[in-house]
Amino acid sequence: MKLAVKTIENKDAGEITLDKDVFGVEIRQDIIHSMIGYQLNKRRAGTHKTKDVSEVSGTGKKPHSQKGTGQARAGQKRRPQTVGGGVSHGPVVRSHATEMPKKIRKLALCIALSSKAKEGKLIILDDAKSKDHKTKPMAKALEKMGVSSALIVGGKEIDANFARATANLPRVDVLPSQGANVYDIMRRDTLILTKDAVNDLTEKLKG
């Protein structure tokens, strides 16, 4: 599977052969859905917490007689039925992370890459470098390529000027190759990979 390589100025820079085992696998929406759920579950902080009866401050003394007051029976003021009392079955601090086999996580990333290639929304760059850190030239370069929403994946390290030039562009994300993930790939319309990123991802997913 061959694809043209472009420069950031949208000029031809040869072509590259993409591994069909990484960029040409069968599209499985169910696996993509499961993987995105796995990622979003894992990023949840799980720090929400309410106080139960044992944690609410206040006396445990019986507030009034069991009978004869015309009020409902009550054993203490910290009970859930009382305003300011403890919360019954409230949320507790916990991890929301779910499990997914490593083999399926790898397959999900291959499917995400393959879906962009199949849709014609995969662009290969010679490299992701910029002469300066100005945003305006970078915005014009991406506009010239017909890109308004994109994830740009570079090599193991991102060029400092390139990162600063794209930082203020809406709907444009930049990640190193080790940070490439299904959620960020699917949430943007176009996927832009450098040649180094292609090599890194191929080596990672075929290993």
C-alpha cells in the first residue's frame, strides 16, 4: 500500500509504502467503540465522594421520643432522611478503569489507522518541523493542505517550533509517536503522520 509523501508546504516528497498489517486491516467499529470507552474510563479521576452517616458530624443521641410527639420516629440526626445527614449509597473514591487485553488494544490502534487510510484522510509528511514558532504561517500551510481538524503525529520527539506554532490552532493536536492513541485519532477528521511516526508505529504494532 503506497501513499504520497508531502512537505509542510504541500509539495511532493516522494512516496512511502505502508504495511498492510498496520494500515490495511479490517475495520471493526465494535473494537473502536470498546477502545474509546476503555480510554475514557481510564482517564476518569474517580475522586467524587459523599459522607455517609458515620462521617457526618453531630450527636448520635435520639432527638425525641419514639412516640407521642407527632413526628416520625428517629434514632439520630445524622440519618439520611434528615437535612444535613449522611448520604445513603453515595459515590465513593474509586477507579473507573476497565480491562482490555493488550492484543485488542494493539488491534484497535491498527483499525483506527486503517480507517483513516481507507477514508482517504491520512496524510504523510516528510517531517514535522518549522523554521519559526509563528502560528499564522502554520495555519496557512494546513489550510493549503485542506486540513481544518487534524491530529499530527511526529517522531519520538516533537520539534519545539512546530509544537509552539500549532499550539493555538483550534482542532489541531500534536503528539509524539509513542502518544498516538485511538481516541485522539478518531476525534479529529484528518490524521497526519511523519515518516518517522509511520516507522515507529509499524515497529510498535508489528512487534
